[in-house]
Amino acid sequence: MNMYVDLSIKPWRWCAIMGFLVSVLLPYAPMAQQKAVEINMTVLPGLQFSLPRFHVKPGQQVKIKFKNTDDMDHNFLIVKPGKRESVVTKALALGAEGPKQNYVPKGDDVLWHTAALHDGQSEVLTFTAPKEEGVYPYVCTLPGHGFVMYGAMYVNATGKMPPIEKDNNVPPARQKAEAGHDHANHQPHPYALKAPYLYRTYVEGASPAAIAVHLPDQLSYCWDAGVCKLRFAWQGDFLDNTAIWKGHKDARAVVLGDVFYKEDKSTVLGIGNVAEEKARFKGYKIVEGGYPEFHYVINGVDVFELIKELKNGQGVVRSFRIPQLKDQVRFTYTPTDAVRYYYEGKELSSDILELSAQAGKQFAVELRMLN
């Protein structure tokens, strides 16, 4: 008797197999048919992403092309729902480690991110959207940016998003701007602030690389990264950035106090006997207390400058560190009727302070307002 195994599949078996496959794979069919979505994201003046929000479907392939079209550095992070402010706070706490980590704090709350990009640089993020529906914030976490520069990635199957004027997942200024509302009563700041804090902004009397810093005791100053020097200082409220946040062309922040000092000298710090001083901005880091320390190079020598308030709001003190100084340093300033300069407790009588290489490695000069 011939024995063999019949490996053929009967028609009824084919039906059973196909029925099983359909029941297993059918739930994934819509996901498989979804087209990848491409998002082009740039930067608008006044610390704004070009898109305040966008929508994707759960499990959809997403490609975000982020290009920094601003003269300030920016990054782009997508974080878990409800974690934006926590991530921003952790990024600020990185301090000196911030630039090394592209201002991206470690942890599971950050889902995807770019590096910190300079003007004109771009990076592409490609990922699969979460299967869990929700609102996933995106944000720039460079110091001073994260509480105003953000948006929302909506993940849901329906494509529904609330009216933008009622959408608390986008910045308040964008709610009104996108809805075409009047901004006359818009507050100068969209979140609670505690000095010291800073904005990279556009302000009259400085280059587009201005950094405005608000100190305790109602003191503020504008430091210009374009020329590496203090431009002016004022007493009173900080800035009204409303026009910038609305995206108006050529808008400038408005100083909300009384300017008590303006720097008119083209060159403030001089090192050695070089006739023409060339300064180049290298960045800043947030040091203890939340103050920015500026780093720049003069004729190849690294300079670090920290500006703080004097006791009782009497003025400001400029502290300099020049660790590799090997020659004399000259500090030139602008005498005014409203301010007096002091070095080591003594008032300076001329408009220039000259220090030896040893004394110049670390020194401080006070700008005291006259009562």
C-alpha cells in the first residue's frame, strides 16, 4: 500500500485561512494606507515658530523639516503631553552644560529633538507619530525662549483641533494673531516672570543681536552680541514685546523704564597695544542665580562678562574674567551726569581704567546712579 501525505489545501481551508488573516490585519489597514505627512517649520521674528500647531494621525509617518531663519540660535523639541514647562525648566537648569547638550535635558519626557541650530541651518526629524492620541507640545529650550516659543502637535484620528483663539496649547499672542483679533490690551508678558531673566529681541538702539536682561530691583540692561558690549541700562519696568510677538515687520521692543546710561564708546575693552580691537561673540551661559555670563573674544583673548544689580537698586556692577590675559587691559567708559563709575570702592576720575595683566584677569566696575 502506498502511503503519502496530501499537502494540498482544500478550498474550504483557504477560506478559513483568509478569514483569519483578514480578522487580524484589518485593524491595521487604515494605518498602512496613511500617507506620510511633511511639515515645514521655520522661525518668525519675536521668538515664534512659523506654525503654531499642526495635526497628524496616530501611527502616521511624520517628517518635520526645521530651518532656523532667525539670527538667534534655536532648537526644536517634541515632548510628552503636559511636560513642556517641566522640560523648559530642566533645560534652564543645565547652566554651563546647556550648550554641550544643545539645551536638551535628559529624560523620557523629550520624544524627538534637533540640535541647536544657527541662522540658516536646518535639520530633519523623521518619526512615527504616537499611537496614543493627545496634544504633544513642541518647544525651543534655549534660555529665555521656552516659555514663549512653543506650539502643539495634535495626534488624533479625526483631525479636530479647537478654534485657535481658544487653544491654550499655543502662545496667547498667536491665539489672537491667528484669529485676527485686536492686540491693544495684550499684556507685555504671556507668563509670570521672576528676575533675572532675558529675551533675545529687537530693540531700538542695538543691533538685531540684542540681549535684554531684567534684573532684580527694577533694573535692566541691553547687551549687544553684535558688537560685544553693554548698550544701555534703565530703571523701571522691563520691555513690551507685543509688537514683535504679533509678527509686525521691523517691530521693536519698547523699553518700559527710564534709561540712565548709554554707552557711546565704540571700543570699551582693549587688550595690549593693538590699535583696532576686534570682538567676536561666543555665546553665554546661565550661572548661579539665573544671571547670564557673556563670553566673547577680543584679539584672540577670551573675555567673560557678568552684570548684576547693586544693593538697593543703586545701579549695576560689571564683573570681568580674562583668565589668559598676558598684557594690560584698558576699560573705557562714557561719563554721564546720571552715573558715576567706581573701581575697588573709589570713584574713577577719567574715562579710562588701565590695569596690569595680573589685576586685569578678574576685576569689577560699578555704575552707580546719582540720586
